Amino acid sequence: MSAQEFVIVGGGLAAGTAAVTLREEGFDGHLTLVAGEAHKPYARPPLSKAYLASLDDSEVWVQDEAWWGDHDVDVRSGLHANTLDLDARSVLLEGGTAVPFDRLLIATGATPRRLEVPGADAAGIHYLRTIEDSRGIHEAISAGDKRVVVVGSGWIGMEVAANARTFGNDVTVLSHSRVPLSSALGDELGEVFAALHEEHGVHIRRGEAATAFRTEGGAVTGVEYAGGVVDADVVIVGAGAVPLVSLAQDAGLEVASGILVDAGMRTSADGVFAVGDAANPYHPVVRQRLRSEHWANAIGTGKTAALNLLDRGVEYDDIPYFYTDQFDVGMEYSGYAPLLEGTHVVYRGDVAGREFVSFWVTPRGRVVAGMNVNVWDVNEQVQGLIRSQSPVDEAKLADPGVPLGDLVVDA
């Protein structure tokens, strides 16, 4: 194995996790990581949560600065991969350097979806993807007393809105959907988070999309929408993300809403793998493709790909997981979104007090997703219920006096 050349393209959590796993699993060949950004690999979820609040990057980095040199990883920071040549088995970098590989991992991630409306290039309009983006938003909102408009009511939008309001700004969210977070949680639970924000003074304009940005002297002064206009000193757009697939697509790899990979993260080209936000993998449990843009997916697919770069023959079948922190509410969610249609929600605990667990249950009594809100140390049991695929007694599921572990039946 020592004679082999492995190359990882990407500098996020999936790429970093794969590099660490390769070394931990005994790969002693040459390992190059093309980071793209001018940093060593780091995790992005804190950028809209704790890092945005404090700029404390102690939990952002995948490994400390010294680790990469100590483990002989050739990190090419600040360079992007321009071209993938599958015939020559090489990646052409900015500046013309060709990096050869025997096996390649693509972890190019995603990029924020840009709004193409009048005034979209004005100063004061922010998108969030990188450390620099998070620092820029922090600088814009941390002093408070600003009129902040958040365009989008997904996880990033609502997390940024919570931080902006906590800093003492006047915050308005333009929610394209009638209920924030409804695409992820449904209306019923989306309203729980909407009420949380409204109780903290966030204004939510429901069912509205930005149609234009008003500007003066090149800087944003307001956001227009069908129902009117809201004045703004700062705008943060959270309108989703688009997987970065051009490197793979231009090389002829199969692409459809991400780079198509099997459950082992293998692309359509021999010896080439893809992970993280850029990949669209087949999930063996739901028996369909399931692309996820969350922290746990980056870690899980990164580890799986690394093991298969070493010919271990493993599949990625983890239950999708994500978390959020907004005001005084913390939440963990596990489950399979493709299976939620036709389910109903069973609650355990105090929904009004925002200290509860909710379960999405099929008509046959199977739990396919669960969310614990300000209730901790239960996610393992929630995942056990999902993984068991066995019917549950809904009365016991709703009863806080019945330990969740007692309801888990081994699959």
C-alpha cells in the first residue's frame, strides 16, 4: 500500500474525516489533500451556531495544525482543483500543477444558492458557507441595533436569525414557506420553532420571497417582497445550497443532484469516490438515493469512503442525524425523510414548555424519525427505535414514565 498515491479534493469535514481515517487505518502511502480554502479542514455546522456567536474556533478544526504534518498529509491550502483527468489519473490544480493519483476522493461540498434578483450584488448582503463568511456576518451583527433581514427559513436561516436577535438587532425573517422549517419537520413542529422566534421578538413574514433588494450608494437598504418592503442594514440569505459537481461532471462521472455513488461511496469511475454535500449516495435502508447536507453525513460518508479506498467493502447505512441550537432550545433529529409521508407525530413530554421528544410513526406503528428538544441522552434510544423497524405501543411511546430503551426491539 505504501507505493500508492491517494488524493482528496476538498477541505471540509468529510474530506478531513477521510484523511484522518486513512491514517488511523494504517494507510502509509502518499496522501494529498487539496483544501481549496486557505485553511486546514474544518467543520461548517458551528458557523451558524456557536462560532457565529463567539468566533471561538476551538471546535471548528478537524485536527489541530500540527496533526497534518505529524501524519504526513500533504495539505494544499488555498488551491482549487480545476480539472480531473481520469485517463491520466491526475488532478490539475490552479497554477498548472498536476497531482497524480491511484485513488481519488471528491469532497467538494456545496455552495449557497444565490438569489438572482435586482440589487443582489449590493454591499451588506451576506451568504454563509466559509469561516470568512461567518466572521463577516458576526462583524455586521454583533454590535446590535441593526435592522437585519434573513431571507430563508431553513436551518441556517433560523440559526442566524436567533444569533442576530440575541445580539440585540431588529430581525425579520422572510419565509418562503408558510411555516418555517416545514420542509424538514412539517407544519406542526415547524410552528414550535416559529413560536420560539416570535416570542424572542423575531418578525416572520410568512409565504414571502425576496423579489428585489433596495440599495443606496451600492449598499443594501431594504428587501422587497410581494407583500411590501422591509428596511435593512444587513441581509443574510439562506436559500439552500447547490452541490459542487463541476469537477466530476466535466470528467464524465454520473451526476444527478450530486455525484452519484453507491452505498460504499464509489462513483461511476473505478477508484474514484465522492462524499459529503457533493455526493448523492444510495442508502440501503430506504433503498433509494438520499443526499444529506449535515454534519453526521460528512463524518459517516468520509469514514466509509476511506475504508473502501482501502478495499474494506463497507456500506454507509447510518440513520441521518442533525442538530440545531436556537435561543434556549437545543434539538437533535434522527430519521428518514423519504419515509415521513403518511406518518403522524407522537409526543412525549412538554411541547408547550419545549422539553419533549417527538416521533414520526407510520400507520403500522413503526418509528421512522425522532426529535428530542431540550431532552438529552436519549438520541441513542431514538435511533434504536428507528433501526429496529418494529411496531411500538404508542401509549408507551408517549409516556415519559416508560424508558425508551424498554421499547427498543433488536432488529
